[in-house]
Amino acid sequence: MSAPADLNAELSAVITTPTVRRAVRRSLYWAVAIAGLLVLGAITIALNGATREAERWGAEESAPAGSRAVVEVLRDAGIEVVVVGRLDDALTAAETSGTTLFVGDTRAILDAERWPRLLGVADHLVIAEPSQPALDALRIDALTAAPLTEGRDAIELEAGCSVPAAQRAESIRATGIGYSTLDGEACFDAGETGAGLVRLDVDGRQVSVLGAGSVLQNGEITRAGNAALALGLLGEHPTLVWYQPTPADLTAPTAAELTPDWVNPVAWLAVLAGLAAAFWRGRRFGPVVIENLPVVVKTTETMEGRARLYAREGSRLRALDALRVGTLRRIADGLALGRGAGVDDIVSAVAGITGRDPAALRTLLIDLEPANDRELVELSDRLLELEAHIARRVGLDDLAPTAPPPAPTGRMDA
């Protein structure tokens, strides 16, 4: 038999400590998992880097499509090159006098509201292969014509104009887009295909539409007079602002822009339908009726019901344990031992007051098990007698003895 769980101080919990081998095995599993994730991430990054498409006209791009060669030559020549990726940064950098602003919108990020902001800022605005919507937004005298190619190969064009950069180049071999103009000056004209360069004067500032955009690329810079044209256009002033729009210039759409037009009417219709249904059904239900429920249960009913359950199941030991717990608790309270006192503490205190043998007291309070209903009643009476004896010895009127359990309704003898 075991003592009641809340009063037996001799019971102790068993703590199982994991072995070193188990801890190492568990740590090794997580280490291998993390290492696998790192290797997978490294492979993914390597594959993405290997398959990354070179950025056309990228100022720091050394691939054939980039323009790092032109940028480095200009820097060696003393030109201050400022590379930016946002419109506001480009406008701020181009505000100083003696500035050339290069714009290469390869991703078509700028819209009709942003393109006009580029006009009238720098002394010279150079736009590489702009689309027709971009030209319409700028409202300048230039129209897209046709691609500048001979089949798939680059086309060789003569300057044929008075623009200093074009005259120094004399001829170029490039690909790109041809443009036509009425009031501007067309250079490197390919006839119906259009010109590779259009120079315009807009409000006293120069604007160059560069259709032969390949002259700026690393892979084409050494052909014919491509280098002379690129350096002449971009190195005209002490400062060059190299602006390629990035996703940072994109404006995130608002919730209203993302919401379909039909959502708001449907939402309002659902709200009105819900209100109508609430009004319709609410009138039918009527007011809430308050009902007084018989919830008062006497404590003796609970005690007697539990006693009957114990008797029906033959749980003599559990019934006796319940009586012992009550006896030990009342003795501990009456002797001012506190609820945290253990069984041994209570037995020692009772033995000191009553003069009884501690072993006999422990047998009564813990060890002895009833074999039948008669022994259960006898043990209950002995517990009552012990409480009464202690009360007389210490003069405690509030140490009320435990009421005897109800008589069993039937025999529980095995």
C-alpha cells in the first residue's frame, strides 16, 4: 500500500537523464540537416549566378552586354561617373551644372509620369533606345522607325551630321533601333530604317536619342568608331550620371487598385442582406426567457454518493485512504504543523502528545489494509478515536472527528 500522494513526503520522482550517446546522436542529426541546407543553398546560388542574364549597359557589368569598359575609360579620363538606380537619386545628382545624364531603361520601369521629370535637369540628356511610349511621355520630336540590323548582323553607318561626337566617330558598326525626326538632327542615317542618333534642343538643353545602343556595350565598343561616339556623347561634361531604373522606382499598388470593381457592391449587398435576415428572424424569436434552474446540491449527497460508489466497486482501500487523508489533514491543522507536513512528522508529533508507539500509529495511518467491510469500519472507528484522543490531550475543540462512513448496502467480502 502507498501513502496519499499529497501527504507522503517519502515518495520521490524519478528523473531520467538522457545518455551522452543519445544527446550526441540527436545533435548529429540536426548538424547534418543544417549542413545539407547550407550545401543546397550554395548550389542554388551558384546555379543562379551561372545562369544570370547579363545586365545590358550595366555600369559595373563586364559581360559583352555591359558597359563597364566605357565607364572605366571615362573615369580614367577624369570624368566623375555617378551610378544610381533610383529616379530621385538621378535627379539629385544631375542638378549640378556641367552634367550629362544617361538613361538606359532596359526593363521599361519608368512610366509616363516619371519620364518628363528627366527633362531640363542635366545639361545633356542621353537616352538609349527609348520606346515610343517613352518618347510620347517626353513630348520630343522623335519617332521609332525600325531595327538597325542587316539580317541579324550589325549595320555600318556613316555620321552624316554636324554633331561633334558623331563627326569624331566618322562611322559606327552597331545594332539597335532607328529613329526619325523633323526638327532635330539625325546622325548615322540608315534611310527608311531611321537614324542611329537624333540630337534635339529642348528648352535650351541638349537631348540625344541614341538608337545605336550597342556602341556602349563591351562586346561592340572596339568596332569602327563606336568608342569615339560613346566617349564623345558621355564625356562632354565633367560629371556623368549613369541611371538605370530598378524595381526601387516601382510604386506598390494600393489596396483599392488591387480590388476588382465588383467587390464593393457585393460586400454592401451582403451587409444589407445580413441586416435584413437579422431583422426578419429576430422578430420571430421574441425576448429571452429567464429560467431559474435547481442547481443547489447538498454536500452530504456528494459524500454519500461517493461512498455508495466505493461500496459498489468494493474499493475498501480507496475509501480508507480518503478517511486517512482527512484525519491526517485535521491532525496537522490542529497541531499547527501546516499543510506541508509529512506523514513521519505527523506520526512523531502524535506519538509525542499521546505517548503511543510510532510504529503502531504508522500502521494505523498508512500501512494497514482492510480485508472486508467489518475491518474497514473498525479502522474508521480507530481513526475517530485517535482524533478524539488528540483533541482531549491538546484541548482543541475545533478538531472535529470524522463521521463514520455510511453502512454498506451489501456485502463486499470476496
